[in-house]
Amino acid sequence: MPTLNDYLLLSAILFSIGTAGVFVRRNLITILLSIEIMLNAVNLSFVAFGRALGSADGQIIVFFVMTVAAAEAAVGLAIIIALFRHRESLNPDTFTALKW
Amino acid sequence: MTLFYLFGAVAVIASLLVIAQRNPIYSVLLLIASFGALSGLYVLLDAPFVAVIQIIVYAGAIMVLFLFVVMLLNAPQEDTELDARVHPLMRPGAMRLGTVLAIGLIAELVWALTAINVSGSFPPGPVVSVTTIGRRLFTDYAFSFEVTSVLILVAMVGAVVMARHDPARGKR
């Protein structure tokens, strides 16, 4: 049987992939997707810890994380649409001015 | 054990491909595959309700929202010519720093997690039922639940306001 350590290692690998995506990619949509990868990695470790402790708390926290992820995706995508209307680009390097 | 490695490998490979694709549509579809593998891992962890919610909410709702925006903006290609020509590791100056930081973080996390060893396998226990989750959610976590509903309301209003077509400012 896989142990808690295996799940935590998998979660850490997924989180690192998400972080690398935020650092390396320069497309706003891919950056948001990388944030989703990170949130899922955290969810996995929450569920694994909840299973190891035999409590339902881990799963309940996952629901709240999913809610926050949904809100974040909705607002983030709305911001991306608003930015794209101004500059016709998804490259974050394009958006350097606070006022125009 | 075999299933754990299967689902884990699918999740890791799909996530790697998500950040390696140039076309965001492929990224979104691969992320759905990654979420499916994670859902299988939740089943292995005796959390069937979370697994179902993962498919319905993440793959079904959030990813469709992403796909909708990608198709609405109709900008499938990655940004500038520099990105198309130059590998991320070969970019000039400070633009290389992101890749270096990412590699450093991965190395550090893997080192830390192989150095420690959380003991043993999971204790055998009853599967946490949907009844238990619902009862806890509406008693111990009732306040958090209500705050979450306010959060969703604020996010909904914010998304509508920010993505709204504003004729006063011109620009489509």
C-alpha cells in the first residue's frame, strides 16, 4: 500500500510543476492554469492527511479550497478579458502601466 | 499500489504537458486529464465524495469556464516572437531567473521530502460518509459555509462588473 509519504511526495511534485508554470510561462491563461495545479496539489495533501488522521476535516477543507478556486478562476478570467480588450495580448509583460 | 503509480504518473505527466503546451486549449484539456487522475487518487484515499466533486466542479465547471474564455479571446498562440524562437532556459538576463527559481524549488522540495520519512501506511478505518461530511459542514463549519456563500456572491458580482462591456470608455 502507498504510504502518506508517497502522497506527500506526489503532492510536492505537482505543486512544483505549478510553481514552475507560473515562473516560466508568459501567457496569462496558462499562469491561471498553473495556479489551479498548485491548488489541486494542496487538495491532495489535505485529503491524504485527513485519511491518515481518520477525520473528515481534510475533505471539508477541500470543499472550501474548491470554492475559493472557483471564485478565483471567475474573477481572474474576467480580469483577463478586460485586459485583453485593452491590449489585444495575453503576455503579462505587455501590462506594465498602472494607468493609461 | 499499481493504481497509485498509474494515477500519479498520469497526473504528473499531464501537468507537465500543461505547462509545456503553446496552445492554451491543449493546456486546458490536459489539465482535465490531470484532474481525472487526481480524482482516482481520491478514490484510493477513501474519499469518494471528493472524487465526484472534483470531476463535477473542477473538470465540469471551472475548466469549461477556462475553455470558454480561451475560445472567446481567440488568441491561441503564445505571446511574442522571442518566446517562439528562444527556449525558456536560453532567454537573456533576468528572464532566465524564473526558470532557475523553479528548478531550485523543485530540487529543494524533493530533497526535503526524501529526507524526512512520515511513518507507516494508513490505518484501516471506515470511509468518511457523505452524511458525516454534510453534518460537519452545517454544524462545526456553519460559519465558514456562510462566509463562503458571501465570497461566491462577491466573486460573481466582481466578474460581471469587470468583464462588462463599457461603452463610455470606447474600445469595443
